[in-house]
Amino acid sequence: MAATGPTSVKLSKGQKKMLRKQVKAQHVLLKRDGIATVSGPTEHLVIANGGLGNGVSRQQLLEVLQKFGTVETLLMSPNKPHALVTFSTIQEAREAHKGTHGQDLKTNGSSPPITLYVNFVEKVVHEEIPPLSLPPGLLVIEEFISLECEERLLAFADGSTHVTKENGKQYTRVENSRLCSDYPVRSDLLLDLF
């Protein structure tokens, strides 16, 4: 008489550990962020340990994922230890799941590599982040200086200022969209600040 029950596969110690960690990641994602994983393949993946909160950069994760196909969406929330990714096809997502699950990824910095745990999710939902509310009386004025003045301000902040000497005095050129002025450099005021 033939056995009709499911066959059990003997897992190695390392595979058991990885499976435990993957299941734990599934529970944490559901409990903390409401992200439910699914058993069947979809074009959407959640990558536990592959988030900004673990020191993984967007560029670093994109380089890994783009080896498997076209990444349509990559969502990495600040301070979250996971990332959500959408591929063009289910096949590409399967390949990414197979190629990245359980793999170590070196993060930026001197910390040890992290292990990625990958699961399929039904869909990737991202909410538009509402703009921050400003304190009363504070206004944001968009594009209030020209691009040329912005470049000069950035150059000034980087230390490449326009300092000129005239009649033995130093002047710093300050410009904005409405006026251009030369202000004397007063080293006595700078010394008082420090």
C-alpha cells in the first residue's frame, strides 16, 4: 500500500534556522506594520532586514534586486527594517526571492553583514505622506531665489565665497533675488562667536 500523505524533507540545521527567522519576520511584519505575507508567488516581495533601519541604502538594495529583473517600485520607509518591492512579472519576483532569500548583504559602515529574509505579499500599498504641518506664522516660499543665486549660496556655504579686497578691507558678496550687496568682513564679530 502506497503512502498518500505529504512527504517530509529533512532540513539541515542552517535551513531550519533560516526558516525560523523567516517565520519570525512574517509575524513581526504582521504585528508591527500590518503586512501579511502569502504562500504563493506574486510580483510583490517584502524583504525583512533590507530596510533603511538596518543601514541598507536604496541604491545598495536596487543593485541587488535589478539583477533579477525590472524593479517597478521600491519602498523603503525611514527607520523600518524592511523594504517592499514590485517586479514587472511574477517570474522576476520568483527569481529575486530565490536569489536573495537567506543571502548576506554588507551594509554601509563597519557592521557585520545582514541576512535578508524574503516573502511574497499580495500587494504593495503605499500611502502618500501628508505634508508636515507648519507652526503658526511660518510660511514656506517656493523658488524665492533664482537658480543662479542658489548655486552661489551653495558655493558660499561650501567655503568657496566671493571675498574681495577694496581699500584694505575685505568684502563678502551677498546676493538674493532682489538685491546684491557687498558686506564688510568683520573678523572681530567672528571671534566673539567662538
